[in-house]
Amino acid sequence: MEEIILASNNQGKVNEIQVILKEYKIISLKEANIDIEVDEDQDTFEGNALKKAIEICKLTNKICIADDSGLCVEALNGFPGVKTARFLGENANQKERNTYILEMMKDISNRKAEVVTCIAVAKPNGKTNVYKGILEGYISKEKRGNNGFGFDEIFELEDGRTLAELSKKEKNKISSRKKALEKIKI
């Protein structure tokens, strides 16, 4: 089984990717004894994912995958977008970010949103690819559900459930990360 380094220590992402890419041995940065944080300073999801994958690939000389993903709210011109994890500063937690988005949206009727995930693959031979997945939905009016991570508790699907109200198995079938990972050719 081919070993691939995942440029992340986010255990939610690690678990999700390990389940979806079960034909590979996915190793997190922590499992690979890599203690490095690649600065996500690019203007696009593609740019951030590619930067992380290339840097870790060069460091390890192994195939590396990295992702960048975020929430894009139509009525807010795509905000928070590429700054999803950092728009309230480095010390804000997810509960604060979710509360902030709900507060921004309280008087807005257009609640359309999408979760965008870009997965980059970097190989020691210098070849790279980026794969994109998008999940369309809405911003809920309140936090709901106990499963998932990130914006799952405020991202509502067509059927009225939030991602956090789905089982892991249900989420893994439809997530933007799944859609991007399905396209990967390593």
C-alpha cells in the first residue's frame, strides 16, 4: 500500500481522507513526525493547497496531498472564502466563527452558500495537480447537530439537515472533500 503524507494535523480531515482514500496509507504530519506549519498566505484555495503539498513533498521526498477548504456565502460576496479559518484572527475558535457568520446573516434572506475544497497532490518528480469539489447549500438560522467539525453545524443541505446532523458515513458520501478526492489520480 502506497504511503502518502497528508499535510494536515486536523484530525477531522485526517479521518475523513483516510476513509475516502482507503486504497492508500494516509499519514498525517504528526504521524510522520513533521512539526511544521505551512503559512496559508495565498489568495485562492488552490494556491494554499498547492503551497502546502509542494513544501511537505520537498521536505519528505514523498507524495503529499494537502487541502484547503472554506465556506463561501453568496450574499456576503463569497466571504469568508479563503480566509475561513482565520477571518476572526488566529486565536478565534470555531464556535466564535460560526456565531459571527450567523450574526452577519440574521437579516439576510439569501442564505445560499457553498463549501469549496481544493486538494493538491505533489510528487517528488515535481508533478502537481489540483482537484476541486463543491457542495452547495445554505447557512442555517441556528447551530444544529453534534457531528462534524468546522462550519458543519451551520451549513444546511437541501433536505434541511446541517452537515453536523449527518452521520460520518452520510457526510463522507456528499462532502466537497469527497468530491475533490474522487477525482484524484496519484
